[in-house]
Amino acid sequence: NAGVMQNPRHLVRRRGQEARLRCSPMKGHSHVYWYRQLPEEGLKFMVYLQKENIIDESGMPKERFSAEFPKEGPSILRIQQVVRGDSAAYFCASSLGQALLNTEAFFGQGTRLTVV
Amino acid sequence: GESVGLHLPTLSVQEGDNSIINCAYSNSASDYFIWYKQESGKGPQFIIDIRSNMDKRQGQRVTVLLNKTVKHLSLQIAATQPGDSAVYFCAEGKNRDDKIIFGKGTRLHILP
């Protein structure tokens, strides 16, 4: 049973381009969480999704950022018109149920986005 | 701002000794606390968790202590090994809210 798979592992984009980060949850997991991590910082919550639904996007910037988790396929975090401040590691986690209700959230290896 | 913080950014421990990593939190409404280990270039790895109605929980070589009176959480690692070198994050959350809020992390160095 493969863990949470994120790709690409490293992504370089020029300012103004779009970045698409993909997350395939663990098999059978229907809950996905996205976090952003700056160097030497903790992870900051961005968005929580279930299949075809955004449950909590309180950590998402109001502009340029969007996330989806379609019925089929991976969850996508999309950043439009990237700026240098978007450079960070983006982690995805998945869980079988609600992560704080007796289940663990398993994290992927992250995508490191560099905006040049 | 963050409701979870850490006392020390870096901790150096002799191999074989016990490590104690501390964490302070400010949200008394948190129901659930988690410790994660993050190695360089990897995602956070779940270590152990504890609910707010508990004071202590033990795992394999790790113990988490929760002091709600002073809003303090600690992770004790017994007989620290080189493989324990990593950044350790405490995190918290509420049962009605699925966000896990992370602190800034403590880097654990193992001295030979």
C-alpha cells in the first residue's frame, strides 16, 4: 500500500507562471489536507478537502490559489501567476476519516516550489 | 498568530541520553495534541498523540506529557539514537475543527 504520493517533488516556475501540485492520497483515503512550509518554519494549514468538496479553505490565500479533489484522480493545488513569495514546500496529507477523530493523517514527501 | 509555540529551537543531546522536547500552547480549547518528526527533505511523520483528557501517553521509546494547567506539552525520547535527528513539531487541533495547527519546530542534534 503506497503512501501519500506527491508530484512533482521539485518544481521551478518563473514569476507569472502557473504551478500545479498533485497529491494522490493513500488507497482508501477520502480526506486530503494541504499545508505550506517555509524554511525553518512549521506547516501552515491551507485547505481540507473531501472527494468533490472543499470542507475548509480558511488557510488559502484569497487570490491565485485554488484546490480541488475530483471524484477520480489526484487532488490538485493550483497557484496562478506565481510570485517569489510562493516559494515553499507544499505538503499534502490524507486520512481515512476526519484526522482528529481517532485516525492519523499521513503526509507525503512534499513538493518544493521555487519561483525564479 | 500561531497558537502553538516551542521553548527551544535547537536541542543537542548525547547519544544514549534521554531527550525532552517542550512545547507551549495557548488555545485551551484544543482537544488533541500530536508530535511529528520531520527529517530533512521529507514530510512530517506521526510519532504519538494525546487527547486533552489525558496527562501521559507512552509509545515505543517515546512518552508525551500534557500539563493543561500551564498549557505545556513535552515529548520524551528514551535512549536517543542517531536516527532520532530531525525537527520535531508539536501540533494541536479540536475535534470539531479538522485543522491541525503546527508549532515552529525544535531541531534535535545527536552528539556522538
